Amino acid sequence: QVEPWCRRRWWSLALQQPFEERRDATNLLRVLRPLLWRHSKRDVAAELGIPAQTHLSHTLRFSPIERHFYTKQLEAARRHVRDTMRLRLEEERGSARVLSALEASRLMAPLLRLRQACCHPQVGSAGIRALEHQKRPMSMEEILGVLVAKARVEAEEAQRVLIFNLNALAAVSLLQRAGGRAQGVHLYRRALRTMDDNDREFKADSLQVYHVLVNLDAALRAPPDQEQANEPIAPTLRDSRLASEAQKIRDDYLAPVKGKMVLVHAEVGQAQAKAQKVFVEDTTWWLDVIEMLRVDSAKRDSFLKKLEETLADKDNASSILHKFRDMDGLEMVLSRELHHISEKRTLALQRVQELYKVALEPSQEDVEVAGQCGKCRENQNIFKGPTCRHCHADIELEAYENHIFNVRARTRTKNAGVVL
């Protein structure tokens, strides 16, 4: 504090009132100049003795890559501003209102991206990111590669949407009577031509190509009705190759799956051979044990008692306990159970072999049933059709598994649930 100017009375009488009444700042400046820090360069220019500052402006021009990136950012900024203002006008119904701080910041954000794009395409959160982790800035050639890759992905997605809509329009046209067949063929051919024209830049979706080829071939081969008989459809050189091209795409698409299936089938064959060897060679060992126990009564009684105690403690095996009382009954029970296991095993192996043959060469009916199975497709919101071959076989395989391990579901009490 500086006396006496720290007192309100002296400050008001000697400094404040003369300045407010007569605009006389002499006393005010004389008091404040020793106290305040000089921030302006002109206040100390004479003391520093430096020459006057000169400004040189150089106009820089974008390179083609920088211009492309800046143009994309500018288009995105314009769309953002238009969308923001349109939503605001719709909310306010045309009423005039000053933008809030949040709305103003949203409108200014694209301008910040434009300023960053002027510096370098990698600057800012909207800048280009390197395909690989690197600390140094990317060169223009590397930026061009990233831009080309991004443009290729965008073009592929745009073409995918276009082909999807052309296929839908073609399908709707084929359902029409007069002029529908010719219009549908024209749309399918347009889709093919679009994918062929862009094939040098990027590949089309193989499933979309297959869809177009199959449906175009079917539309050309289908006999026209009376209203469509006079529709002019000019043939092309490619019409005779549509089916073969579709079959090639189908074979290429299914080749990896069929290869895996062959490998899995070979593994199943090896496991089956090992199991068959054990099943044939070691299935009568228990008969020797029973004959041995028949001779020794003490061991026989001890074995039966121990077996009864073991089965009584098992929830899923207690039902076998009441099927035998001596070694003859035990032999009959084991023979019957092993026979049932053998039958179910033979049936399960037959189903596996049938599934393998069907999977390699499925019929049209098998494909349609598998695509609309009411069991394995139950979680999808589609039409619930009949049960497919795989689900039928799954039931028999589960029955075989349950018979081997004797798994039985039994509810103990009302709220206890199911015990396996």
C-alpha cells in the first residue's frame, strides 16, 4: 500500500475527481507511472534502441495432396454447419436467438480443423493417422497412400450400397407383369457393368457378384408369360457364361470350408478306427471277471455288495440296482446295455457319414432347410422352417452320448431344479 493514496478520501479528492470532472490525468499518471509495470513496447523503445519491426508475408500454395485433404475437411465443415443450423432452426421454428456458448463452440470446431489442415494433414484429432506406429511426421507420399486406402474403402462401401439397391429394384421389377422382366434384366446387367468398370480399382463383394449372376441367369432362362413374351431383351456375349462364373465363385467360397471338413473327417476316421479296435478287442474282458467271481463265492459276495453300495450312491445309476441280484443277472444287464450302446454307436456313425456326404454336395433342398431350420436358427428373427439334417443327427448323437454316460435328468423337489 502507498500512502496516502491507499486511503479512499485522498484518492477521491486528489486523483479520481479531477480526472472524472476535467479529464485531467496529470496527477493520476504521475502517481501510477512509478507503480505500474510497462507492458507496451513503445514505452521502452527509446531505451532498447532496436530497429523498427518489418513484416514479410509469403503466400503458400497447397500441394495437390494437401489441397485434396483440405477440400475434404472443408466439405465436412460445411455439412456440419448446415446440419447444426438446420436443427437449431427446426427446434426454434425460425425464431431469432443468440447462439449459446455450447452451440458456438460446436460451430467453431470445424474452423479449428480447417486451420489444422492448413498446417499439416496429420495435425489435430481429425488428422490422418499412420498405418503403422511411427513418431516422425509422414511424408506426402505416405499421406497419399493413406488417403488412397481410405478412398478405396469408401468407394467399396458406396458400391456395395449401390449394388444392393440395384438388386432390390431388379427383384421388384421381375415381380411386375408388363415390362418387368426386361427392366429386371437391365438392372442386373447394370450392376454387373458397374462392378466390371470398377474392378481395376477395387474388387466387388463376391457374394453380391454371385447374387447378380445367379439371378440374371435365372431371369434370362425363365420362360416369359404372355404379358412378357413381347418384351425385347437383347442377348449379350456374357449370357452363356453367367452360370459358369457363378459356379466358380461358389466353389472358391466353399473351398476353405470343404478343406477343413476333409481334415476334420480324417480326424474322425482316425478316432473311429482307434475306438473300433478297442471295441472289438476288449469287449469281453468283463466276462472273464464274472466267471472268476462265480468260482470264488467270498469275492463274489463282496463284489456284489460293493457294487450295490456304489450304484446306490449314484443318482443317475440307481435304476440299474434293481435289475440284477446275482452274477447271472449282472451278466444279462451288461450284455443288454452294451448291445444298446453298440446299436446307438452304429447309428451315430452312419449319421456322421451321411452329414459328411451332404456337406460336400448339398442339394438345393438341404441348403434351404438349413437356412430356415426351426431349431438351430431359433434365435434369428426369420421364418421358422423344418428341422435340418444336422439337428436331426444332433438328437441321435446326444442320445448316444447320454447312453454312454447314463445321463438322466431328474427333478428332486419342486424348486430344486434339474439334477444331471
